[in-house]
Amino acid sequence: VDFNTGVYGDRLSSLEKQLICPICLEMFTKPVVILPCQHNLCRKCASNPYLSTRSGSTVTSGGRFRCPSCRHEVVLDRHGVYGLQRNLLVENIIDMYKQGRTGGNTAGTDWPGVEVKPEQPMCEEHEDEKINIYCVTCSAPTCSLCKVFGAHKDCEVAPLNDIFNKQKVELADCVSMLVGNNERIQAIVSQLEETCRAVDENSRRQKSKVCETFDHLFALLEEKKSEMTVKINAEQEEKLDYIRGLRRKYTEHVDGTAKLLETAIQTMDESEMALFLQVNLNAPRPVQHFMLAAKTLGSDTSHLDKVQHGYENMDHFTANFEHQRRALSDIDFIKRKQRLHLPITDNFMF
């Protein structure tokens, strides 16, 4: 059978054009890599140093180059061309194509242009007859004797070449469809990868905004806390200074009373009446004056201030943060519908 004739030959030739590398202009050799633009190259051709741009880097260790088919710029990672994804479907199609070109003899697949025609199989029931027709009813190849005398005499048959070309055309159509589907799926995969990168970038940006907003809130809270603490400290120092001064005055009053008490006790220790009276007569003050001073100094503190009840209380600095606490608890992202009706603020819109 001549595989290059008829509709099948045209389809096979069209398929072969799709399997040609745009660099070496020969059929793809494994491994075949697929570019982000969905075009394919032999890996060895993609490693060609003449593909690299003026950046100075090589395509085997990073850098960039342009697709020879569409001129789309391909950016490589540190793995170079070895980081590009292999197109296993194209590699399988190449194997199927070469197998079809050689009639199933894979030994000749490495010799382009050489077609090895296998021996035509023989009929199992009529060993001397070659299989030369196709039973359409049983969907099986057979020989002419089977149609005339054998199991297929009542079946519909067709020339083997017609069925062969028809099924080859159908298979070529399936292969083309698989290639097209693969390209579409690869495009979807590339789009999904790009979407993943966009999600990562947008997430990092929004997290940065949220952290910046909360840092601003923390700064405002710290500033307000400092202001309120300063007010408490000021009144605390004012009250403590007043109490310390008052305590000093009362201490001086107690010291004076103690000295007067000591003098009175020493005077009372004198048992001789004459001496007692004489000592007090010679003293700076008579006994009457001493007793008057004792009564005055011991009981009269009206000239000293007194701390009012509740003076130590600092409850007037109590603050109600319940409203703010609820507001902080309700912090959340703005819903899409709400965002359309809210004014734009500087730092507090998430």
C-alpha cells in the first residue's frame, strides 16, 4: 500500500508540516519543549546560543530569547531551557506518525525518508491467501476465499485500501484535534499560572495595605494613651505635693507637742512644792501659761489644712472604651456593594 497517495497522503503531509521544528526545519527530536506562546521547539534547538538576546546571558542558564515562529519574548528562569515544560503529546504524536509512515516497523523510525513495507499478513483459515478485503459487517480484515466460501460470505465487504485510507484520515483528524486541544489546554494552563502570579501579587499588596492601616491605628492609640497618661500623672503629682506639704506641717506640730510634753513631764517629776513653784517661777513661762500652751498646742489644729474625704480618689479619669471596642471588633473588609456607596478615605479603607 502506498501511504502517500489519496486523501490520507494529503492529511499525513499536512500533519508532517505541523511537526517541523522552525529552527532546524526537520521533524521535532525529543525532548520537545512548549513555549509560553504555545509554539514548540526541539530542546537542543532551543539551547542554540544564537537565540539569546543582547542581555549576554545564555538560554541554558536563564536569560531570554524570542520565539522563531511569532517573535514572542520568552523569559527563562535559572534552569534555562530545561525549565520549559515538555510537550509529551507532541512527542507521542511524532512516534505515532513515524510508526504510521513505516507501517508499524519502529526499527526504521530513525531513518527519515526510508519507508519499510512490512509483509502482508495471511488469512488464518486460508493460510495461502493474503488478507486483501475488509468485512464491514464484522469490522475485521479477511481474504477473498472467506467472502466466497467462508464465514464472511453473507457479509458486506469493501476494498482493504479504501477502509485503510478512510480510517487513516479519521485517525489523522483525531490527531489534529488532539493537537488543537492540547494547544488550547496549554493556553489555559499558562493563563492559570499567570492568574496565580496575579493573585500572589495582589494578596501581597493588600496585606501590606492592611498592615500599614493597622500600624497607623496603633500609632493613634499610643498617642492617645500618652495624652491620657500625662493628665493622670499631672494630677497625681499635684495631689502628692499637697499631701506631702500637709504631712510636713502636721509632723512639725507633733514635734512641738512632743517637746512641750517632755518639759511638762520633767516639771511634774519635782516633788518639793517650793522647788516646783520656784522652778516654774524662774522658767520662761509661768505654770498657767504652760497649761494654756499645752491645751492650745495639743488640741487646736484649725490652722492646719485637712484632706477632704475622697481626695485620694482618681475615678474621674475613668474612660468608657466600650464604643471603641465594639468599633474595633467590627473592623472588616468593605463589601463590594458597600464600596460603591462609601466616600474615599485616606488610610482606613481596606
